[in-house]
Amino acid sequence: MKNVTTYSKQFIILAFIVLLCFLLNISFGSINIPFSEILTSLFGVSDNSTSIVIVRDFRLPKAITAILVGSGLGVSGLLMQTLFRNPLAGPFVLGLSSGASLGVALVILGSGLFGGVLATYLVSKWSIVIAASIGSFLVLLAVLAVSSKVRDTMAILIIGLMFGSITAAVVSVLSYFSTAEQLQQYIFWGFGSLSNLSWNEITLFFGLYLLGMLLAIFSIKNLNSLLLGDNYAKSLGLNLKRSRLIIILATSVVAGTITAFAGPIAFIGLAIPHLTRQIFKTSNHKILLPAVCLYGSIVMLICDSIAQLPSSDYVLPINAITALVGAPVVIWLLVRQRKMMF
């Protein structure tokens, strides 16, 4: 396996592209602000107080959220694809997104059961975040309990899919008895959103994100060993049960946090690891993990910039943009390479 220094030039270029996409992202919005004024607003030296508020309190948090979401989902997908040795595995294959969706559905779709006044207090920004977090956490506990009893990794994958089916069935029942307004609110949450996060929420978001990423970094050596097969990994002295638990926990913390704060954003976690492998042509996770972070950030920033429809009051669903923009790129890369790196 090639070491990190071999790819230092590529990493510098990618970091520069991330910075460029970041500045481009905060330049777009319904209100046209000159780029020079955006730069001065970032450092709080602009004479226009309105520009400072727009840039520092709305556009900057959204761009930071895009970086956290893109890099976090990319790494989560990489961990799952390596653990299950399945190119179709993604960050939500364990049922975390379904658990979060069920928590949110109970708050939004089930709020009518508590009466109009109480429902107003139940359906709030923080209540949705807390409900999504609890739903993901409960599914995580169930998956961890199962993984400690089951030896076969593929069995965990199937059980995760079954959890997703169960929660989807409950959400369907709740939807059947809900009003059109409740259904619309739940559907809008399912579109995903990178905006409307305050600095306090981003701080909490980043703290949980950092915890999951540290667990992922700690698992790099174990991930490289798993590429050689379970039996060979055991012969190297790898504790399969403990390594599997840490990888699942890392994925759950990152993906669950992202779903709670930004909604169930699809495509990124599945496609970015494949995109990175096709370009870097390596299976070494010391290279792949930081590369996936950078590529995920770039793709998410670009998708969010497109979703904002510059100089327009409309913002398209981020879930739709990630698939429409990213899927053709991945298809083109796979067709050009004629085989999949894994």
C-alpha cells in the first residue's frame, strides 16, 4: 500500500478546491452580496451590518454544515462498505435513518393525538432533533446488542435492513391516520436541509461528529486488516468482535447525528467512497479516510450551491440535488474504469 506522502500533492489540491467551493457557497443566496463585501463580512470589518448578519449567521453556518455532512456521510459509507465488504452498503444500512425517521414521525405525525395546543409545543425544531437522535440511538442499541450475539457480519446487515422495514411500517401506519398538513411537514423534513442551524446547534453537532470521526480514525488499522478477510485478520491478532463494535459505533454516532440535525440525506454515503477509490486507486484507509472527507465536502458544497438557485428565493431539496448531480458522475467513472475498486 502506498503511504500518505505519495498523495500529498492530491491532498493539497483537494484542500484548495474545498476552500474554493466554500467561498463559492457563501457567495450564493437570494440576496446578492459582492464578493469583496462577503470577505470583509467574514472578518466583521464590513460597514454593512446587514451583510454581516446574512453571511455570519446564515450562510457561514450552512456552509460549515455542508462540510460536516458531506465528510461525515462519506466516512460512514466507507466504514460500512469495508465492514460488510459490500459495495451497496451505506451509512444508513444499519437502520439508523429509519430509526430517526420513526422518532420524527412520532413527533410530527403523532402530535395530533395530544391535542392542538400540546401538539404546537411538541413539534418544534429541538423536539425533532431530539426525537431523531433518540430514534437513531435506540436502533443503535438494538444493533449493538445483536452484533454482540451474532458472529456473521452479513447477519448484522440483514438485521439492520429488517429494523428499517419495521420502522417504515410504523411510519406508514402513522401516515395513514395523519392530516395533510402533518404529512407535508414530515415530507419536508425527509427532503433534508443544511440551513437553519444556529451556532449553538453547530457546536453540539461538531462535538458529536468529532467523537465519531475519532473512533473512525482509531479503526483505520483494523479496517485495513478486514480487507484481507476475517480469518486473515484473526491471524494478525485482530479482535473481530471489538473492532466490529467500534466501527458500528463510529458510523452510528456520525450518521445518526447528521440525520438528527440535517435530515436523511441520501447518495453521498454510498457514492463518495466509490468515487474516491476510482480516483485514488488505493484500498489503504490511511489514504481513503481523509480523501473521502475532502471529496464528500466538495460534492456537498457544490450540491448545496446548486440547490440555492443563485439570485432566486427558491431552495431546491438537497436530497434531489445530491442524486441528480452525483449519480451521473459516478456512473461515468465506473464506465470509464470498466471495473470497481474495492
